[in-house]
Amino acid sequence: MTLIAAFRASKGGVLLCSDRQEDDGVSKRSIEKIYPIKHLKSCEIFMAGAGPSTPVKNAFLEIHKNLKQQEDGGLEVAWEHREVIEKSLKSIHERYEDVLQNWPINLIIVIAPRARNYTPMLYSTDGKMLSPESRYITHGSGKGVADYLASRLFSDDLKEHWLLVMAAFIFREAGESSAGVGFGSDMIMINNGRVGRREIGHIPVSEVEHALPLLADCLQANWLELDKMHRFPSWLYND
């Protein structure tokens, strides 16, 4: 179980996020879940997955292996990756068909070309297919909470630091209310494959989370302010 998310920044970059909790049914541990592929010639790739851990991990390895093989054969991976990744997803779904019928996997994949004039491409998986995403996407445990908060807090003009604050708030709230989400979160701000990648570990993210007021405190402070301004209807006070 896990929570993964990606958000598009105002200048086109992508903030990719994942919680750190892995649960094998016997014990829990804290691990890094964002899988980077940094040594391709034409791009960098970052992946995060939600679902049963073995198929997710093997999906990362299968995609990495196939992309590298195709690049060695002359493929321009930054622009011709889609068929290779979907073929890899098909292989994983065939290998783990019985498991995935009851517990599907979902991946978020960010392709960052090594060219200054291109922003990263953002994909979500839909079964064996890649689905392009333009704004934000969430998957896994806590998706309901994350989607609800993102639909209220996300906007297309958010700069990177506000995007990080929003994501930290969402992951904190999801972790407190959803099973299988926890042990902090890791985030990577991806601009392109040449410049601007910023890796933010769970310790710096936790510093942002701790600085944020609790959700109830945020709301109650505003309710009190509305009360002082007499913004509520008069009938409300007839108790």
C-alpha cells in the first residue's frame, strides 16, 4: 500500500511524490519508492508505483531494461518511449495476472528530455496503457483524501515552493487518515533532463509538514474571523 502523486508546476516542471511505508503483511519499514533512470542519453525518467510491491518493483526493472536495450539499438527514448513502456506493462500484467485481478498496480512516470526547451512529460498507467496527464494525478491508499484536497488547493499558477507546501499538506493529511500511508514522503521536482532537478528527502519534507498548522486550526481560525465580521446569518445564533 502506498500513496503516489504528481503535480505540474506553473513553469512546466513536475513534482513527483511518494510516501515511504512498505507493509508485507508481517512488518512495516521505511523505504524510498521513487525509481530513477538517470543514465539514458536523451532523457531522465522517474517512476513511482502503487499496488502490490513485487509487481511494482518488477515493472520498474522491466521498463528500465527494455528502454536501455532499445536505446542501445538506436531508439531516441525521449520521443519514442511509449510503445516500449506499454510492451513492458503488458509483460508485467501477463506475469502477475492472478494477483493484479484483485489488486491492480498504477504507475506515475515522468519523462524529462535532456533539452532546455522541453518540459517533462507526465503519464499515469491505465492497466497496460500509458495515459498522458496535464495537471495532477494521484494513486493508491489515500487517493480519496489526496484527490479531494488537490481539487481544492491545486491551481495551474502554483510556483514550485507553494507546490511543495501543498503536496506536504496533502501527504500529511492522507497519512493521518488512510491505512497504508506513512513514514513520511519523498519528493522530486523535475524540470528537464539537463537542469533543475531537485530531490527533497523525507526529512526536509517533514520539516515543512511540522511547520504547517493542523487542518482544524486553519478552519477554526477562519470561522472565528467570519464570526467577528458577522458574516454568518443571524438565525445561526438562535440557540
